[in-house]
Amino acid sequence: MNNSQLKEVLLRLGDDSLVLAQRLGEWCGHAPILEEDIALTNISLDLLGRAQNYLRLAGELCDPVKTDDNLAFHRDPEEFKNLLLVEQPNGHFGDTICRQFLFDSYSSLLTKHLANQSVNAEVAGIAAKAIKEIRYHVDHSSKWMLRLGGGTSESHEKIQGSLNELWQFTDEMFSIDSVDDAAISSGLYPDLIAIKSQWLDNVMATINEAGLAIPSNCEMKIGGRRGKHTPHLGEMLEVMQVLPRTYPGTTW
């Protein structure tokens, strides 16, 4: 794959982590219990570190070269390449957990491959450091899906509603365009069709154990990889980017 395609891959990886980190950071001081306030904030920091590393590499491939700060705070919504799933609002606690659960399993499978591929050593290094973190993320969100699905009738109804709403964004994780095709052909990316099968097996095991069900006749939505986002991303970026845009020169 060429540098332009590699830059696009790095932006996608970085933007997924950055946007989800920002969403989880919004829970700081607002989670339902102190333990979850700390847990969600720590997961956010894990994602933020990963985003910074991927965006730094992407910035080195820009002409002119850009820093991770430039890419995080000085791009407009249509320039972001994150999945639609991760930009969805936090909603109630169950919405946040379900969004995290659906992303975590995908992130785990993708990151394991990235850590073991030999096409790009820097990407492999970032992924290798993230594997232990993601393993915790998967455990955390999966256990909460089971607790909420198998809890009270109210918690069950709410988490089922979260699944019904968020499932429409899951196909985008496995949609293959020319950039994905180049990454797969080079060996940087795994076969996304095979990954989807593994992901579905993993998430359905938890969903079934929790007594939940995926929605039927769900119209899938894609577009984030092409910069076509829901209005939620723009609203989020207005908050996230206000300081560096108001006071140029500020950094993370």
C-alpha cells in the first residue's frame, strides 16, 4: 500500500480511538457510581494514548507534516474518518456500555492482528501495547452487558433498547473500500470478512447469555470512513476543540 493509503488507515484508527475517548471522558464526574466513574475515565485515557500515537504517525505522512494536536483539534467534522458507532451520544449508562461492548470486540480482533503483522513495525508496536488494555475493556463491557441484561426488568428493557438503537452502526466496522482492500492485500489488516464472523460469534455469545436479542430488519448505516457523519460528531467537536481553536498554540 502507498503512503496515502497508509495515512488513511492511521487516521481511521486514530479517529476511532480519539472520538470514543472524548465520549467516555464526558462521563467523568457523572457516572452512576464512583467505581464506574474511574473505570470509564481510565478506558478513555487508554484510548486517548492510542489515538495520539496513531495520529502522530498519520501526521508524519501529511504534506506539510502535521502534529497529533493539529489533526485532533484543527480538522472539521467531514475530515474525521471514525466509525459512526463511536460518535453516538452517551445517552444513559446502558447506551454507553452497549456502544463500548460492540466496539471492544472489534477492536480486540483488529488490534491482535495489527500487533502481529510485519508490514509496519510502528503500528505493530502501538497495537502490542494496547492489547492488555483492550482485554480489560472487553471484560468490563461484556460483564456489564450481562449484569444489565440479567438484572431488573427495567435494566433489561433499557439495555435491549440500547442494542436495538446501536446495532445499525455495526456493519461499518467490516465494510471494505479501496483503502481497506489495500491494507488487507498488504497484510497490514486482517480479512475483515473473517473478522466479522469472529466478532459476531463473540458478541452473540454475550448477547444470548444476557437474554438479549439483536434487532431484525435493521437498516445498516455507514459513512463515517468517508467523512459523512451524524450531527452528533460536529456537536462533540465544538466542545472538544474550543480551547485550542480559541487559544492557538495550546497542546495536549
